[in-house]
Amino acid sequence: MPIGLKHFFYAYSLVWFLLFGYLLNLGLRQKRLSEELRALRDRLTRKAAD
Amino acid sequence: MNNSASDRFSLALGVPSLLILIGAFYYSFLVAPIESSMAMVEPVQRIFYIHLPSAFISFLSFFVVFIASLGYLITRRVAWDWVAVSAAEVGVVFCSAVLITGPLWAKPVWGIWWTWDARLTTTLILFLIYVGYLMLRLYIPEAQRRALLASVVGILGFVDVPIVYMANRLWRTQHPQPVIAGGEESGLDPRMWWGVLGVFVGLALFAGLLMRQRYRLESMRSELIELERSARD
């Protein structure tokens, strides 16, 4: 195995893991917030109707 | 921007970013020549193609924090604060990439993971400044006070960026001498530059996508707070 191949592999894997992990994390945070927003809007609509 | 327009905008950044990155990495790994002094550790030298562009993107992101912080202090418009926090988080992610890839490159070349030389130490300080910036935001519940203090830190923190950039010009460092504007003996083979440029453009678009998504999160959070307030009234 060429010298440094392991380090090369780790470097690129970790960077992609970091970037896509962060993107995934942003997506999950947005999903949670949009669910909270939807629930709150429903509550406000019901409150206005009562 | 409504949801579908925002999705289209994200797609317009994400798809070209991935296509450019695939092409740029293909070129960097298989076409660009190896740096002559590192022929013995050939694959590890290719870490350069992610290490240098990540550093550029983190500098660029912190510059956006600086500009947006100034924008907030001058106009007091909350959108500037959202831009600043989005750029700070993305900058920290790319600075983490620099701090991960640097030691992985250093170990087979220098024989050590880390040394406290000026370039490495100032980069670590830069990372810690912006982690501190993000932590500061978590501990201040009141929005205006948070934005004001964060803007001050965002402006002062940027002072470290030129210091990081100049560190290996001003002091003797273990880190290699600069390849950009580093004097007569600096520079890269033009074929290597094409690889760096391609990865930089691809990562810049990806960083734009991340900032856009983070900004959207901040605007949704603000909307939620407003709705909670009207639900209480």
C-alpha cells in the first residue's frame, strides 16, 4: 500500500462526512421547525374560529 | 422567498456544486501532477486539493460574518444578523475541515500530527473565536442584545484572518511557505492551480447552499417566535 494512502482516505472521508452531516443536520432542524410552525398555525386558526 | 423558490435556489446551487466537484476531483487526482518534493508520499499530497480550498472558503465565510456584522451595527436590520450567524456556522464547518485534513497530511510528511507553529496555532485560534461566537449566541436569550454583541465579536474576530494568512510570511513555520503571493520562489504548477480552482468553485457553491439553508432556518425560527407571541396575546 502506498505511504499515506490511509491518511488520504481518512481526510476525504471525514470532510465529506462533515459537510453532508451538516447539511443533513440543517435539513432535520428545518423539518422540526416547520412541524412546530404548522402545529402553531393550526392552534391559532382554531383559536380564531372559537 | 417562498418554499418552492427557495428549493429551486438550493437546487441551482447544489447540482452544479456536485458536478463541478466531481470533475475537479477527477482532474486533481488523475491529471494534475504531483508536487516534486512529495513524490514519496504521493496520495497524501492530494489532500492539498481539499485543504487549501477549505481554508479559502472559511476565510470567505468569516469575511461575510464581518460584513454582515457591520451591516447589522449600521442598519439594525435583523436579516444582517441572520446572514452573520449562517456564515459563521458554515465558516466553522470549513475551518474544521482544515483542522482535520492538516494533521492527516502532516503525519506522513512531518512525522507529527501537530506543532504549535504560528500558522497552525492562529488557525486553531480562529476556529475557537467563531465557536465562541456561536456559543455566545446560545447564551443570550434576548434577540437584539444577542445580535449586537455577536456583531461586535464578528467584527473583532475577523482580525485573526489576516494574521492566519500572513503567519507563514511573517514567522518561520513548520507549515509550508505560501503558494499565493509568497515571493519569487512561491507558486504552483498551473495544472495544479486548475484543480485547486475547480474544487474552490465547487465548494464555494456548496457553502452558498449551506448558508442559504442556515439562513432559512433562522427566518423560520423568527416566524415561530412571532407566532408564539401572537398565540400568547
